[in-house]
Amino acid sequence: MEGPGDDATTSNVVEGDVFGTVVQTGDIHGDLHIHSAPTRRRPATIAHRLTRRPPWLATVLGSPGLLVDERRVITVADVSGSVRVRFPHADVTREAVVIERHQDVSVLRLAEPVALTPAPLSSRESLRSTTSDGVVFDHDLEAVVGLVAPDGRTLPVTLPGLRTGWRLDLDAALQTHWLPRAHGSEVESDSGESYFTGREAARQAIHDWVAADSPLLVVTGGPGSGKSAVLAHVLVTAGSFDIAVHTSGLTFDDVLARLAAGADVDATTSAELIVALRELDHVPVILVDAVEEAASVDAARDIAALLRDLATSGVARVLAAVRTAPAGSERARILTAFGRSAPRIDLDSPQYLHKPDVVDYVCRRLPGLSREDAGLIAVRAQHNFLIAQLTTRWLAGREFDVSELPETVGQALDKYLDACGPDRALVRRVLTALAFARGEGLSRDSTWLTIADALHSGHRHTLLDLDTVFQSAANYLVERHDGQYRLYHRALDEHLQEHHRSPEAAITKALAQHNWSPYTLRHLPDHAVAAGMLDELLDDLDFVVHAEPSGLLASLRHTRTRHGRLVSSIYRVSQHLHVEADPSTRRRQLAVDAARFRANDLRDKLNALDESSWQVRFATGHGVSPATVAMLSGHTQQISDLAIAGEVAFSFGSDAVRAWDLADLRQLAKFEGDVTSLAATVWRGTPVALIGCVDGTVRLWDPAEDREVGRIPCPDRETAVTDIIVCDDVVVTAHRAPGWEGLTLWLWDLRTLESAGRCHTNFRRANEVSHIAVARAGTRLIGAVTDSRDDQVEVLDLGAGRQVGRIAFEESPGCFTIAEVDGKLIGFSASESTIEMVDLLNRRSLGRMNADDDIETLVAVRHRGGTVLLGGTVNGSVCRWDVATTRLISELRTGHDDVNCLAVATVHGRFLALTTSWPDSFSGVPDQRIGVLDLDTTPIPEVADRSTGTVSEVAISEFEGGSVVLAVQHDPVVQHWNLADGQHLGAIYTFPHGSDQISAVGTPALAVHEAAEIWDLTEQQLVGKLDYRAIRPTVAIAESDGKAVVAVCDNAFLDVWTVTPRKRAWKPVGKADLDSSLPQYVSSAAIGRIDGRLVVAIGFTASPSAPGAVQGLEVWDPVSRRDVVKISTGHPGGIWALALATVGGHLFAATAAYEDPVIRIWDLSTGRSHGGLAGHEDTATSAIMASLGGRTTVITGSFDRTIRLWDLETQECVEVVRLPERVTCMAIGGRGTLVFGQGSDVVAMSMPGLTALTPSQRPL
């Protein structure tokens, strides 16, 4: 090691997963060495390889520095004036001068430029960073993210003007795609010599586009038209692009991740990317090549839509290349996704196809060939660059007969393969396997051989066969990227795929039986879909657990069987967890969701895959539905309306109007503005939204183009549009007058968007109107307006502009709709759970229909030749009636707590409903999801329990002969189930105001609101009741010597009893008077012993604004009626969970409090703090004590959707269980069964080694 000084260099070889040698430059300050290292291997990228001997690393006066471009260096050295800069790994030294100083970082300008690679830079940092040389290199971002100052601080790379993110010289596709395409050569033969010719008109058009600041330009053309060559040539020569992506084999998520990384922003969704790009100080120019070569057609369409959204949102400028396809084909929809008005350069059009360019290209490829012969080759190649390229490669060094020259890509490839001689058949078989590869291609391993064997029965291929191919002329047809191989042009794939019978079925069967390689886990579902075998693949639950989620999720919409759709629904319901989860976590969550869907056979099979981990025993299914096709996410605020036109759905939330493709179940675009109302229709062949605005206008918005395509003006003296209804070719808009003085309905011709009349209502104030409905009755256009003050409905002839009459329903309409049925115009009015039907024109009652729950919204539609009525209920179900028979056809759960919006459509033969919900009743958080249901799904037999709402309390009683799970959901009942088979056992009814708390131990169960009720769960009988008139008592229950010890308290008193359930004997133990003068109330309690004395620990919730308010914890001796300990916990909110355990003779408490993610530990024997358990990212809602492997363990739940297990003594988190919903409450049974509430569902799980507290650990 050299001594300290300007040129000191220290090399430290670090054990572990580190790429090469970690270099320490300059002085070592303090104890700064290597902080961490990468934890997983990946192909060594250009940036990683450079870290072995980084050319960009500089030393300045013994301090580290970075070369950021050919003339600038940044350093933490405290310098001024002139200084010497050394690049130790390039043996280069330059003089430099300080030109800027930003806090602790100096910017130097070199006297002469250096031909060295600048440092890859990022302004972000992940958890996998290595600190060395005073430089922080992030292994996830593959960039330098900071410099270490002399005092040990890490200074981020955030100086103005520094280029962060994507760079062409560090792009992995530079050598494998961009340069070869720009040169017009094959990857393996690219020597740097350029064969690129002509195409001046196209290149000039692109340069003009760059200069003009237009948002979007799409380059199109058939295979071999030179799209990639043009884009690559512009990219490597112009230097005008901030990000470039070659999409071949990539998924939508892959492309989104590369765009985010290229822009140096954090984003995992398209919405997040748009927001992040909008915050940049410049608009990035993005180049994307080969969009149609993405992992699938669906992925390509999504990528095209994303690029369109980036451009139309004004957050990026996009140049993209996509292959043309026959009209009406699936691939044609890729180009359509860019928008019909997107400007295009069609390389096959006369404007851009210059035939002499191909002749020039042949001349360059075959030096010495006469131009006349080159012209003959070009003509036979139909002036196609790809055919010309293959032909010239085949013809190199040989004579030719014009009649033998190929005219198609296939003929050219066959001629090319002839050069392989006796190995021609082998080479073709191996390349055919590669042609069928999905994604980024195949590794040079057994998976390639497996596919080749499957496609060519009777042949067994070896790794030596692969070597033969790579040593043959065919090597020039293959391109390599990060260890993956594929043919260098999609047209070659298509030719080799011809003339194979059932190829995808053969591949699917072979890969399913083979060891699952990364390729198989990612792409086997793609092959299975193409073979029509996806449902068979989903029978293998082990594969479902291990499959790469993004690939599997993209395929699930192709299921055909009932079992396949059930597995699909189970997987989709927690899909956001599966994407980030490891297989063990994924297996557990799938088992939970199988139990929620009452698919107990699937639950048991999933449990059996890993019997050493969590075993799911029980779950309710309130929050899921077998009819669920998908849950659409994207809104950030409450959703208040839905509309559907064709295959496009529109949702109106407080944040935006969003458009969704119902065929692909993806977001198309969003409209932001001051919106008041929403409708949808197909206008001039295109689905559009009609968006009412506060200025009184109605905008016609085309989501495919993401632009306004028409506008209905605001009528004179009218204000905001309160409702929009479309009926055939007429639009009806409801406008309130200024000051809400009256309501007018305006009619508009949908074809011309011109006024077609108006009709005044007889309402003096617009807020007196609760519902407006419109329908045809023969040739008449009839409107119905309900009165919010009574049971009246005003019927209007809108065409004539007059009132027909008023009709009274028996009950005031809670929701209302109308429809023409068999020549009658029927009004459907729902009040609570009853629907009245009235002939509106003849004013005659037509009967009633009933539901089991109150109805919140109604929709009447024509379906399969009849009229059906659908209603969304407060119980979160969608009911379906046949209007002709008034019979209830089905009732399907939606997965929502209730249904406040409902829209219906038929898409590809599936009768779909879209649903939304009101905010969560427990937390008040808006439900921002849109449920998509298949209404023809055969419903699972309904359980007796129809409770909805967030689970607020759970308990479990495990006794000889059985186990019972109990739960409260803000209903006036306590529900309970048999844990063994999930059977609902009924409800324990408490007081009408509802049960706030339950607790259970052994056989008894306790339910409390205005009374404490003790139930014997084995006999299902009420043992007794303690009648309290307190506003909100809190209870705790524990077991001692076969008896239940019950504590009941509020802010004024504490009572403790022992109960012998079988004898129905109650015995008072003690009581205490609490200080009720304080601004607080009791919110939790637990029972234990200190030094042999029975004590009750009480957690308080205090008003934070009250003087002297303290979130306190008190311990009382009810026998002596004295307090033992009083603790000010320091929690910011009230203590709503309290758990006790005995450790080393001391009684310890764990407390969880409102708005506090930290669980605090207390030694109640001394009253001292024992630290805190920090790790949750949101409010900790629950805490219990248990034994894991004999060690006292704290189990906690949180709004951050996790359960965490902590060792009480070491306070280390030993496991994190991630869940799809917020954890609201938790309990553990005597045999170690963990029960918790997540959203509106109750889940029970067990794990080997997890038990209730042992006798020595029990608090009582």
C-alpha cells in the first residue's frame, strides 16, 4: 500500500458477490470501508465491467473525483485555482481549474479533453450500494449515486447540468443492436464498416421532427423496410435522444422500468412515470425500436399506448418504430394504439422508398460487383433491405444466376442455410427452436435443446449441436444480448415457424416436464396460451407458485374452464403481492385466497407444497368474488360514476376521468379537468366519453387519441352540467340555473352536436332532483325525474317539451331507472330492499321485486332477448332479476363492502359488470378500485354470514373437540365459524348499537357494548350478562385454573370477575375506581400477575388537544383497589392494542397505538421502557404475545399490510408476512392458531413451532 498523497491507491479484495476488485483511492477517512455488496448475480453489464478498473475514477489532492464528461470532473476535495487531476486506471493526468463550487463539491474543467468513459450517474440510490474509493456505486441502478466527503457524509450526485440516467455508450444493446443496425450489417460480422445507404427523405423527416418539438412520430413499414436501420442510424449519429429502448422480447413492465431508469426516476406504473417525468427540468426525447417485437401482441399494444400517453401528456417526445400488419389482424392493433392521428413515416410509401438506395446497399455489401448486377439483385429482392442483406451474404465470393436469386425472405434464408453444407438440417432444427422462443430469446443451455427436441420428434440434440451452429455460417443470423440469443430479424422467425404441426403444444408439454429454467418460469404460460393448454398448466399449482408473475398474469385472461377461471381469480385477487413475492410468500397468499374463494381442495394442495411454513386453515370470502375478472386500479381518489361504450369503460373520480380497455383490462388514458358528470357512447364508430364540465359544456373525449374530438356548448344562462344521458342519437344534458334555481333538460343531436330542444322541469330548485332517467317509448323520448323530497316522479315528453304527469310510488325512490319492456315504459324504484315497478305512461303498478339487502343503484339492460334488472347492494353484491318473471336470477359478491356505482356491458360474449364502492367504513380511506365481474359466473353457494365492512375485532377459542373463530364487523352481531371446516355457526346477538369488542379463551367468549355477555361456545348458549350503562366499556379475558377471569372497565371503574361457564357461576374478584375527570377513555386492557398479584393493565386514549392529555398505560390491583404502575407511553395516539407476557419473572407489555408504527415494550414490574419494535411503515393496529420455538415472540399487525414477528428479548424482526389488505386486529388461540382481520375478511393460519405462550410465559 502506498503512503498518503495525491497518487495514493489502495486495492481491497472483498469477499462475496462483488464484481472484480473494489478500489480505494486516496486517504481512508475514519472507519469508512465497504458498507455492503451485491446479494444476487446478474450478467455483468458495461457499467459493472467498468467498475473493475473504472476509467472515470479521478484523484484530486488525495480525494476522490468523477469524470462526468470529456472536460469536467467533480470532486469533494477542497481546492481552488489550478490543480492536477489523475485518472489512476487510465494512467492519464491533466491540469484543471475550479470553475464552480456547490456546497461541498467542486467542479473542475480539464485543460485538455480526455478520451475516457465518463462515470454512469444517478441521482437516486437503492439498498444495494457499495462504498469504495470515496465513491458510492449502486448495483441496482448500475450508476454512481454519490461521493463520500472527508467527514464521512455521502453527497448525492445532484449538481445542475450533470447527465444522469441512460447513455448510449453504456447501453447493453449498443454492440448487439444499435451499431449493427446503423451499419446495415449482421451482429456477428459487424466490423464497424458502414453499409448504410440513402433513406435521406426519412432521415430528414426525423431530423425535422426533432427540431420542431413535435410530441410523437411513428416510423412504419413491412419486414425488411429498414425501420431499425433508420432509427439506429439517427440515434448513433445525431445525439438528440435522451433514452433509447429496443423492445424485442420485452414485456410492458420491462419497457416501463427501462424508461424510468433511463430518465433516472422512480416509477412502477405508467401513471407514476408520467408524474415523475413531469417533474423533470426538461422534456426527454425517447426512441423506441421494434415495438411489435415485444413479448406478446398484448404487451406491444400496451407499450404503444404508454408511449402515446407520454407524448400526448407533454412529458416526453417519442420516436417509435413499428411494423405494419394486415388490416383487422391482431398486430394491426399495435399501430392503432398509437392513435389514428399520430404522424407517421411509412418507409414503404413512394415518398420514402428510394429504390436506388437498395442498389447502393448491394454495391457496398459486395465490393467489385457491377452496378448492373447489383440492380438485378435489388430487383429480385423487391427492393427489400433484409432480402438484399441475406442474398449478399449468401453470394459473397460466388457466381450467380439471376433466376436463382431469392425474391422473399424465406427463399433468401434457405439459400443462406445452404452454405452450412452437411449440417444444414441440424442448423435449421436448432434455429427453428430459437425462432419459437419468446421474450429476449434462449440461453445456450438445455432449454434450447428441450424445445428443439419437442419440435423435431426422433432427434435428440446436445450442447455440441449448439456449438456446431455457432461455428457455422448460421452464426451470423443470431444476435446475443446479456447471454440470451435470438434471430436478428422477426421475419426469419416467421419463415422458420412455417410447416410445423401443433408446435406450441409440443413445446408446452416438453417444458412443463423439464426442470423449470428461468425461461420456462417466464414464458411457459405464453406457449400454453398459444397451444390452448393454459387451463391444463394451471392444474400444476407448484408451477403457478414458482412462475414469474408478470408472464403468468398476462396470460390469465385466456382461461376457458371453470377450474382455470377459479385459479385465475385466486391469483389475480392479490396479484400486486405476487409480483414482488418469493415463491414461499406467494404460496401462502395463494392458499389464503383459495380459502377466501372456498376452494379448500386448492388450499390444501398449496399448504402441502411446503408443510414447514405457514399453513392456511380458514378464511372468510367477504372481500372476494368468484365472478371477479379483475380489479382495475389507477384512481387516487373516490370514484363516483361509471359508463361504458363498446369495449371501453370510463370512470369518473375526484382525480380524473379514466378510460379502460375491457378486452385487455388495462387503462387507456385519462382526462383531467373540472368534471361534474359522465356518460359514454360510440360516436362516429369510436367509443368516446361525454364529460360534463363546470363551465356548462360537454366534451367528447376519444381515449384512443387522448384528445377532445367534439364539444356540446353551454346553453345561454345555464351553469354546470349535473347529468348526461345518451339515448340512441340524442344526448340529454341537465343544467342547473345559477343559484340552483330550477333545472332544465336540453336535447342535442349526437350526429351534429347541435341543439334539438329543451324541456323545463317543475322543480323550483335543482337540488330537489335525485335521479334522472331517459328512454324511448315507441317514437317518443321520455324522461323521468325523481323528487328528493317525497315519493313523486315527474314524467316528461322531452321531444314535445312538456310534462306528461306525476306518479307517486309507495316509497320514496332511493335509486331509480326506466326501460321499455314489451311496449311498456317501466319505472323501477328501489327503496331499501324492495323494488317497485310502475307503467309510467299508464300510471299502473306492475308489482314488486325483492332483495335480501338494501339496494343502492339500479341498471336495466337488454340481454339475450330479454330485459334484466341489476342492482348493487349495501352488502357488496350485485343482484340480477328477470323483469318478465320478476325472478331473482343470481346474486354475486363483488369484493366491495357495498356497491355505489354499477355499469354493464357485453364484451367478447361475456356479460360484464363494473362496480365501485364507498370509502372504507373503518379507516375512511376511499376504495379506488373498479371491480370487473362476469355476471354469468355460477355463484358459490352463499354462506349464512352476510356481514360486510372492515373487521374490527377477532377472537379464537380452541378447546377440546373443536375451535371457533369469532369476528365483529361493525354490525350488531358477533359472527362465529367452525375452524375445522369453515362452516358458519351463526351470530351471537348483542345490543342494537353493535358489539365493539370480543375476546375468547378456552371455551367462553365475551362480547361487549353496553353489557358484557359470556357465551359457552360448545353449547352455543349465553352463560350470563353483566349489564353496564357505560358509554363504551372495554374488556379483557384470561384463563386461570380452568376458570375465565374477566375484566370490564371504562374511564370511571374497573370490575374483575371469575366465571365458571359450565356452572354459570360468577364471582367478583375486585374492583377499582378510575379517575374519570381526565380527558381520556379506556381503549384496551389485559390481565396478568406481578409478584403473584392479579393485575389489570389498562391502555388509555386521550384527547391530544386537552390540557395534560397523556396516552397512558396504568396497572391496577383490583383486590387492593390501588394502581401499581402509571406510565406515560409517548405514543402520539391512543393505545388500541395491549399484550402481556412473563419473561424472567417480570411482566412485559407490548403496546400499539393510533398513528404510531412503532410497538413499544414495557417492563410493568418496574414501570420502565424496554425499547420499541420499529419496522412497520404505517400505524400498528394490533399486538399479541406468543411462543415461537420456545422464545417469547411479539406478533404485530399494521395498516402497512404486514404482520411481523419479533423476538421480544432481542427485539429483532424474525419474519414479515405481506398481505393484500390492511391488518386491523389479531388474536391467537391456545394451540397457536393466529387469527387476524384483513380488510373485510378473517384469516386463520398456523405455523410449525408457533404456539400460545407456555405456562412460564403466560401473564396470568
